[in-house]
Amino acid sequence: MWEVESSGGPAELLNATYTLTPGALVADSRYEVKMLGWNTPPDYMEYVDPFWKKFEAPNPAYHYMLGLLYIFLMAGSLIGNGVVIWIFATAKSLQTPSNMLVINLALMDFIMMLKTPVFIVNSFNEGPVWGKFGCDIYGLLGGFSGPCAAITNAMIAYDRYKTIAKPFDSKMSRGTAMAIVVFTWVYALPWSLLPYLEIFGRFVPEGFLTSCTFDYLTDSDETRAFVAIIFFFCFCIPFCLIVFFYGQIYSHVSAHEKAMREQAKRMNVQSLRGVGTKEEQEKSAECRIAKVAMGIFFLFFISWFPYACVALDACFGNRASLTPLVSMIPACTCKTVATLDPWVYAFNHPRYRLELQKKMPWFCIHEEAPKDNATQSTEKA
């Protein structure tokens, strides 16, 4: 700490005591260092873990930048996922059992972004506005939509695996698809209702205290048990299922494309389009859709892996590396992925693009109507 004192002199700068701190240069009481939680209501401060209270309040610019980022992410996600739900729900050619899982994923992304107004208002206020009520609503929507989206990704992987690796098995029926959707909802409910009711775990502020998540900082056996269980059920299980099914899909895709290249070489043609039997062409379309699904898996990984790292490190590891700014990174990644998901479908699903072109011609999408074989294959997806 450095101090400079003066009892006289014409310059006001010499009349003050200056203290050099890690975060700011403070002059007497005119410039006050604000600690994290400085404008948090007292009754809400009891839910703020002491770990966060030792940090200085972030520069207001960080709050405003995150608020603006979330405005753009919210707009992009609500519009993108809303259009996906609308197109898939109204276009008869897309109303297949498999696409019910796609609609469910878009719905979860949509629900996840419904909570962002709480964060946006908090950010421009530089602190929580609605207290514990806003925190619980924020955590409830995220605690349900996140795990539900994760297990839905696994179910989509399973459906793609059956379609490509076992094409002679019976296709998924509408009743089976509905049962899977209900299963994903039931699977996700405990991770939102139990913390919301504070039966097992609870929702608390994190990072800049403008967002909320499940408690991973309280030093108790219950907290450690909750973090370990939610990590296993909401990350490990979906992740392992996705890796297994897409690993099987990749092996089948690779073998099929190799066979198609060899057949094209024998026929002395450069393009694989239109080469092979009807069944081979249909499988080629399925492979293309499987690549889209693998892209979605990659988005799933970058969405939830940062959250897993932060929660496990804070609960079981070394908290020295955890700062308010670091804890905000996972929140940004999962919101970004929820915004990107619908665009993955929009640019990689031919039938979706065709329907989007019909319903929104001003969107400047120029998709050619697929041939009968491709149409039938896509519709089965």
C-alpha cells in the first residue's frame, strides 16, 4: 500500500490521501472501493456465499457488455428456436416421430433463453433486482432446460444410430417418440424442482451476483453429493451415450462413403449424387443428417463442459483459480450454444430449408426441391 499525504498547497490532488489497491486508486473517501454485493439487498446477501464477498465489484463495463451480449443472444435464440418449432410443427413433411425430438431440443433452448431478461436487468443494475425470487426463477428454468436438452441430445443420437446402423429394424413410431419426450422431461425435473424447493441443493447467486445456478460452494456433504450426482446424471450419462452412438454412426458413415467413392470410381464419374441404388441414396441422406447431429454434439460439449469444470473445481478442487469473471464463462457458452442450435438445423436440413423458403420467402433461402428418393429419406429423418 502506498500513501501520499499533504497538509497544504494549491493543488487539490495534494490534499488527499491516495491508496494503491489491486483494483483501483482510491482518494480519501471520495472514491470508494466497492466490494461484490455492495448493492445486494441484505435479506438476499445470506444466499451469497462468503467466497464471492472477498472480491471487488467488477467494472460496470463488464456488466453492460454482458447485458448487451445477452440481449443479442436472447433475440437470436428466441427467433431461431421459435422459427424451428413453428416450421417443424406446421409442415406436414417434417412431422415425423424423429423430428419430435428436434422440436423438444428447440423448445428446451427456447425455455433456457426465457430467463435471460432477469440477467439483463440485473446487469444494467449492476446487481440483483428481484432478489431470491428472481434467482429461483432463473435457476428453475435453467435447471430444467439444461439437463432436458442434454438427455434429448442423447436420444437424438440413439435415433440416428438406429436409423443408420440398423436400417432394417422398425422405425420409431409416434407413440415411442412421445414416450421419449416425456422421459426427457421426467429425467430433468429433479434437477430443477429439488433445488427450487431446497429439498436437495438450492439455487444461489454466482459470479457477478447477476445470475444464479445450483450451489456448488457451500462446504457440506449435501452440496458435494448434489454436485457429484448432477454431474453424473446430467453430464456423464448423456456424454457417454452421445459418444457411443455417434462413434457407431461415424464408423457406418465412413464405411458407406468409402463404398460410394469406390462405386463412383468404377462408374468413372466424379459426383456421388445419383450413384447407387435407392437404398444407398437414402442412406447417403441419412449420413448427411448424422453429420449435423455430430455437430450438435460438439455444441453440447462446449456448452456444458465449462460448467462441469467450474462446479467440480469449486466443490472438490482448488478454488484459487475461480473468480467471478471465470464463473461467468460457462453461462455465456451455454447461452451461445442455445442460440446456435437452430441455425445448425436451418443450414443443414434440406427439407427444413425448403419449408422455410416456402413460409418465409424474404429470408433469401434458395433451396431446390429434392428428388423423390432424397425427399423420402429426409422425411423419414
